Amino acid sequence: MNTQHWMSRQYFSFFVTWGIFLPYWTGWMINAKGMTISQAGLIMSLGLAVRGISTLFIFPFLSEKLSNKAILNTTAIGTLVALLCCIPANSFTSLLIATLLLHIFYPTLMPALDSTAGVLLQRKQLKNYGKSRLWGSIGFVAAGMTLTFFTGSFGDEVILWALLVGIVIFLILGFLEAPKVLLEKPQKDSAIKSSMIDLFRSKHFGVVLIIVILLQAAHASYYNYGYIYLQEIHAPKYLIGFIINIAVLAEIIFFSIADKLFQKHSVGSLLTLAALGSTIRWIIVFTFPNVILFSFSQLFHACSFAMAHYAFMKYLIKNIPNRQIPKAQGLYSALALSWSTAVFTIFGSYLYEIEPRFAFIGMVLSTIPALALTFFYRRVELKKQEEVAI
């Protein structure tokens, strides 16, 4: 079978659902279930906390017991059950429980897919990570753009049903034929048993992890307040969805060219560019509070998110043993994509109440330290290259 096409299909089918969940789930709780903004915000904040626990502990545990394909199917089934529990949930407590259950399973699919891609890359069965990952970004945009028409016609109640249909399709695709290497269960030889602490014995893993944590945390204000900030600066309502998706389109373009254009670039160089681009992005948003320049700043998402993510994947493939990749992905998802974002969301909300633009410039308190660390890591890389040359 064509492994490249299989991986692209899995990314696309998952991110179609993610393009429904991430931008619209809070709105669904408010408009379809009658939650207040503060109630919905509390549910999502607690969900991020549970998501971090799940990806940090449950996902690595499953990775030691099940094959990659079994993990994807198990978590997809758990996601489907959690979504079904959301249908009758009409009170704050019942919706909180259902949503927390959803966060145990659903976000785990993301590190599970990246771990699967990492295994295929290390086994030389996947040629281009970026070529497959860009289909995830395409799925995200396609879902977001399409769902807008359905919510306009049928109301926000359609959000849950669209997510249910997407997960069912992802699950069906998961039970179809997959690369044989993904059917292999982890070895139980105690001689190769490892823990998360072992990851930090890999050269500079801790430094790289801190850098990507800081870079991903810097998106907190954008993810949570980008939509309302566009309203604040009087962006036309019919253009807001397009403006938000400029960032994802930039991400798609990056992943489509990354393997060719950045193949020879070191991890340190990529992280430096990511940190620099992220810093510039938030400075532009703060300095120029108008729709045109906000739209332009969206192009820097290719650096602030996509390049940082790509650099981390490149580091894992080159430096982390296959059996430890799920643990590394769990740490990344928990610390970079969940807990740090939750902390900076609280920080951003405080700044936003003072002045909306402050919420974005406040993110440089994350990107500037990240940039400083990339200079350090880049010097280490250059020193290593010189030693090898000698």
C-alpha cells in the first residue's frame, strides 16, 4: 500500500474534526446548551488540564501496551462514546463531565498520529512528513469554512452532529488496511524498558522541549481572543472566518515545501526562525491595530506554529529512539499544547481586560526567552559540527 497516502488520509480525516472542535465547541456549549461564557470558559480550561494529564500519562501507557493502529482505534472509540454522552447533557455538571471525558480521549489522537508518522519515518516507509501533515491543515480549513454555512442555516446544534459524523468516518478509516509496522505491539523486553526521565538523557532534549513549550504557549491569546479582537478592530463579520484561516493557509504552504526547502537546515536554525517569526507576529498585532496588518501577521503562523512543530518532529526523528517517541509526544502535547497554553490564557485574559492589544504583546514574554535559548542551542549545534569535521 502507499504509506504516504495512508498517512495523509489519516491526518486529513482527524483534522477535519479538529477544525470543527477547536473553533466551534465553546460556541456550541453557549448557544446550543445554554452555558454562560464563564461556564464554557471554565469547562474548556479544565478540559485543557485533563488533556495534559491524558497525553502525558495515558497515551504513553497505551503506547507500551498496544500497537499504533490499536491506539488510534481505541481513542477514536472513546471519543465517539464521549460525544454521544454530550447529546443528553443539558446541565453544567453533566456537560462538564462529558467534556472532560472527551478530553481524555480526543486530543490524544494528535500525538498518536504524530507518533505513527515518526515510526513510519524511522522505518523509511514515509518519505515526507510535511507532505502528509499539510493534508491535516487542509482538512482543518475545509471543515471550518464548510461548517459556517451549516451553522448559518441550521444553528449551532449542527456542530455536535458534524463532529460525530467526522469521528465515525475517522474510526471507519482506522479499521481499514494499515501499514504492517503499525500492527506490531511494543516489545516487552525489560532490558529496553524506558521512562520519561530517559528522554532527558538524549542530547539537549530538555532545551528543545522548553523552546517549543514557550513557542506554542505564545499562541494562547490568539487562540482565545483572536476572534473577539477582530471584532474589536471592526473587521467585517463576513471576513473574520477568512482572516482566521489565513494562518492555517500559511501553515499548509509551509508543510507543502518544508521537506524540500528545509531538509538541510538544522533543528536549531529552524527553531531560531520560528522564535523570530513569532516575536515579529505579536509585535505587528500590538503596534498596528487594524484589519489589514492583522491579516498580514497571520502569515507568520507558518513560523510561530508550523516551523516550531516541524523542527520538534525533526529533532525526535534524529535523536529519539523509536520506543521513546510516544513519551516525547506525550510530553510535547501536555506541556506545549495544553498546560502552557492554559497558563498563558489566564495571563492573556488579564492583559486583555486592561487593553486588548496588551494580550498579544504579552506573548513576547514567552517568545523572547525562546529566541535566546535557540541561540544557545544553535551554538551547540555548530560546535558539534566543527568537532565532527575535525
